[in-house]
Amino acid sequence: ALSNTPASQAGTSVQTKEPGSTVVVFSAGHANDNHNKQPATVDFDPAPFRCDLAVVDRETRKTKRIGRHIPADYFWISPDGANVAVLIYKGRQSYKTLQNIFDLSVVSLITGEARTVVSNFGSDVLIPVSWSPNGDYLAYMTYGPTVRNDCWIVSTAGGEPRNITPGEHPRFDGTLVYRGPL
């Protein structure tokens, strides 16, 4: 961190001037012994990510709000149009790793009922999420400095996610933005 403290208070400064050159040497003591210590988790304000989720009837032009202030990173509508998968950004795991943490939820566009199908998984922004053709499963990827780069499948009704790439495989690095459905 930068300080506006004069050199005489924060440390010592030695300045040597010779023809054609200027050398400044500065030495400072630690004003705070805890300056390198960081909290275990990163404080996160979801306000910039918050949005409302609404369904608009095109014929009647009526709007039904089914979710408020959702810290969403992205949305995917189910094949039958009855649900939406929502990637909810929860912040960073720590200052050291900067691993992004997400929840994956399914929201009914009919009732507004929301259920989280995967909690606290590490990945990155713009991760691909895909619905199965019948809408019963979601596929998503884990990615980042603290998690293995894998593809997972989870039932939209809930249950444990299943890793479908458990063995050794190349990283999916170049596929996060430009890729087909999982």
C-alpha cells in the first residue's frame, strides 16, 4: 500500500547527486507488522452481479417477477422452456488463489421455485453449462487454480454431481468461450 507519510517519519532516504546522474535510495520500516497477512476469504459484495428474473407473456405483455437480486453470472433456458439454470457467483475463495466460487441453481419459470443443484464449486467466469436434451441433467465444468479441470453432470432434481472426466486428460483451456454444448 502507498503512504503519504514523509520520508523522515516512514524511513530514511539518502540522495546522492553526481554530474549527469541522480540516485535515490529509500529504506522504510514496516508501519504495520500485519501488512502481508490477508484474511482467509475475500470480502465479496454481490451488488454488481445482482439482477431480477422475470417472465414476460408476449400476448398479454404482463410481467411476472420470479426472482429478485440474484447474483447471477449467466443463465441457460431449459430445452422445454420451463426452467432456467442460473450460475450464481459467490466471490473468490481467497486472496492467495483467487479461485472463483459458484452455485448452480435451477429456477422454474412457471412457479419461481429455485433449487441449488451444486454448491460452492470452483470454476471461472464464462464457464460452459449445458442442459441435456430432455432437461433432466446439467453439465458444467470446474476450472481454476485450486480445482481439477473436469466436466460434471448433475440431475436437475438434485443429488450428487458425477465427474465424467475422472482420468488423465488435457486441460480444456481454450474451450471456455468458444465451444459447442457439453
